[in-house]
Amino acid sequence: MKFSILCFPPLLLLATPSYADSQKDWDTASNIGAFSLAAISIGIPVVENDKNGAFQAAGSITAAQLVSQGLKYSFPEVRPDGSDRKSFPSAHTATAFAAAASIYERQGPKLGVPAFIVAGLVGVARVKADKHFWYDAVAGAGIGLTAGLLITNKLDRNFAVVPYGDTKSGGVFLAMRF
């Protein structure tokens, strides 16, 4: 029996005997990655007695989930594996990127960059698990990143991201303090 090793830093090392098991392993890896990032983004501020950071991380994740779930029901799309009509967007990827953005904003690049790498791997894992198309993962990443950056901040931040929209257009303003 042939085994392939999938390395999904930092939490998972799986051996897969077949393609079907491989898809299941990618699904498991995406679950572990997304939920670990969520726990870390809330857990670090709790340990540091940073209530605002914990609430901001939880708020970022909640906002990403609400937007993702709302879009899933507004635009029902069949998943690549045909299991249901909730493919667009990837809520796992949205959660992972919201958590990674919160970690980056509160803890800086030393923890934030590895968190973004894991979040990116969550998106890849959702596609490899045949649960999403690539654009579902990209949309989820955008939703999570936006939620994380808009909701999570530190008091000494020198810039702000402000979304706007009306019936004809929408966009984002970036305000910077010098």
C-alpha cells in the first residue's frame, strides 16, 4: 500500500493510503487549521489579560462567519463534491483569515505572518478536500481579512481601513496618520 505524507504546519502530520482518504485528510487539516487559529487569536489575548483583544478577535471571526453564511444562502452553489449547495464562499477560510488578521494586528508580524501562512493552507486544504472551488477560498480569504483588519486594532495604530458603499458602487478608504 502506498502512503503519501502531508505536512500541514504547525499542527498536523497525516499519512494517506488512498485518494479518498487524502480528501478526508485535507478536510481534517482545514478544520484543525481554522479552529486552531480561532482559538489562538482569542486565547493569546485572554492569557495576556487583554479583554479588548479577545473581544476584537471573537468579533472578527463572528463577522466573517455571518457574512460567509449569509452569502452561502444568498448564492447557493453546489460544492465540487456535490454534497450540498453551500460552496460559496469558504467559511473555513474566512474564519482562518479573520483569526490570522487579528493575530497580526494584536501580536505583530512575528506571530501574524505564520498565522497567515496557516490561513492560506486552510484555503488550499478546502480546495484539495473538494469542498470548494478556488474562487470560494479566495472570497473567504477576502471576507476574513477584511473583518479581521476592520474590527481588530491597537490604540497606537497609524492607519484605518474604512469601507463604503451605496447602490452603485463600493470600496475602501485607507486613512493614514503621519
